Amino acid sequence: MVDKEIQLFSPYYRSEECLDEIRECLESGWTGLGYKTITFEKNWCTYTGLSYAHFISSATAGLHLAVKLLKEKHNWQSGDEIITTPLTFVSTNHSILYEHLQPIFADVDEYLCLDPDSVRQKISKKTKAVMFVGLGGNSGQLIEVADICREYGLSLILDAAHMAGTKLFDRHIGSEADVSVFSFHSVKNLPTADGGMICFKDKELDKLVREWTWLGITKDTYQRTSSDSLYKWRYDVENVGFKYHGNSVMAALGIVALRYLESDNDYRKQIAAWYDELIDSSVERVRIAPNCDSSRHLYQILSDKRDELLIALNRQRIYPGVHYTDNTQYRMYAYAKNSCPRATLSCERLLSLPIHLKLTYEDVKRISLAINEFQSHNNIVEVPYRTGLNTNGQTRQQIEA
């Protein structure tokens, strides 16, 4: 018998409940902005405790608007700088470039999130904000970075694409930042086909972002339709906005998924616990920060023979992933190449193991045994990884040599 394929991610939907919600959209004739999007936004605020939330077409769109509106509010100039991480999906840093600002890369810590010491070192007169990424659902040292932002009067943008359901000190993540952006892509913990939520702290920015996501129009179609005013059709266009808003079909999927987010994340934590138990203790894991109840979007290990391990798992029809390539290795960001040695070293060693709701204990056992077998046959003894550098600035390979 051929073993089944085990993929890194596999979207999971409660099909009948989703179809019931979507059917309401179809029968009402309202599939666009409004109706279900409003319900989803209210439900998200209730769940997270955040004051404002606007459903958008993608987290990338949300990150762009987070940067744009903060730039306009604070009168940032082209060429001003935002400190960011190199260990992320490229949309994080593209969103900075969209607004003609400069990404300045700080290094990562043992949680693979921004290292506060590196952030502090990268602050200049041009620094206006910090972009913090909660990689895999991990909060890292977010509180320390938030403290630095307050100290220097910097805005804090939280790329929370992996953090739906993450809690820090028993409170849902997001309130620490000026704006938080969540992803509801099909492989995320709260899956729609695609979409996201942008959550500003500032009420006025929440109002403005709703106009910016609808081409700068001051009154969306749903508002005009539901109004009793004689002139409900009339609106103004104040800005050259974007078509970034979400729609009711995607929101319908999100409404269903939100009902189960807590239990789904509990199952992800169970998968992580199985990995913790079954994978040999000599295999190095990425640790979760203290006081962080992670969404467990990712379960990551590190190996000095990562590529060989990846091939060995593929041969057994197990397909892990890599999150992420150090962005400074890309041509777009080559000006900062090798400026963040811990991130560079990490990306050469990182492997994200399959983690999704369709995995069984037997699947996790099979993956773990394959890793243990590779570890044993290759006689790998991992050196505990903390920061990737010692106090003399040597790399891990130099230390071992």
C-alpha cells in the first residue's frame, strides 16, 4: 500500500454551513460589500476585543493601506524609513515600497520575530514606524518592540497574518499596535478563499480606510441602498482610492470559520504537542515566546541539513515548507543582503512541518518517525540555537568550527 501524500497545508471548510451562509447572499442578491461583511466585522471585534475592524480583499491590501494612512496622518515623506523583518512573506515589505518608503531590515531573535536590540540599533532620524511580523502565530518580543516605539514616537504596524486566535497575556493580539492586519487566506487558521481584516486603533482612520478601499468614495453602495434619504444616491469622491474591500461571499465563509477558530486552534496545538512528544529531542524546534498562546499556524524545526531532510521527506510523500527566505536575498532588497545574519542563518535551516485540521495522530507519527530516522542516519547532533550569534558576532558555523 502506497502511503498517502501529506501536504504542508490543506484548507478545511464546514461546507454545509458555508453554503447556508452563501445561499443567503445569493438569494438576497447581495454578494458584494455590506450585508455579510458588516456582520463579519462585528463578530471579529466581539471575538478579539479590538475596537474597529474592516474586511478587505487580502492582508496585502491591508498592509498597504496601513502604511498609506499612517503616512498621510503623520506627514511622512518619500524616503522615510520603516524598520521591518527580513523573515516574512514579501508582501510585508512590498507594502512599504508601495508608498515610496524605505524598508530597513532588523534581525530576528530566537522566536524568529524582530529582535528589540536590533530594532533599536536601526533607528535613525528618518525612522517613522516598525513593522512587526508574528511569524507562525508567535508573539515574540512584541511588547518590548512596542515599548521602543513609544519611547521614540514611532508607529507600530502589526502584520498578524498568522495570528488569528493568538493571545498574549490572555488577551487577543492586536491592541499593542496602531494598526493590525490579519489574513484569512484559504490556508490560514481562519480560512476564506481570500481576505483579511485591518484593525486601526484610531476611529478616524477606521472611517478613512473604508473610503480608501472603495475607490475613495465617501458612501458605499450598501449604505446608499439601505438609507431612507431622498438623496441616498449622492456621494463624493475625495481620494484616488483602491478596490480593496472584501465581499459578502468571502465574509460568509469567514463568519462560519470564526465560530470554530478556538477549537480549530486547539487542534493545531494538539498537533504541535504530538510533534513535541514524537520528534527526537535532538531535533531543534522554534520556541514559542513566554505568555504567548500561539495560533500555531506553523510548527517549525531547524536543521543543518535542511535541504537533505526536505528531499528525504518528499521521497516519503511528505511535503513540508520553508517560511521564509530571508528577503534580503531577493533582488528587490539586495541592498540589505547579509545585514541580518541571524535571519540568514535561520532561513538556511528552517523547515515548516505539515499542520492542518486534516492531519491525524498517525500522520504526525509518520512524519516524526521519518525525521527521527533521518536524524539518526545522518548522526546529527544539533547545537542549541538561540540568537545565531555569540557576543563576538561569530556565526553558528564559525562557532562550531
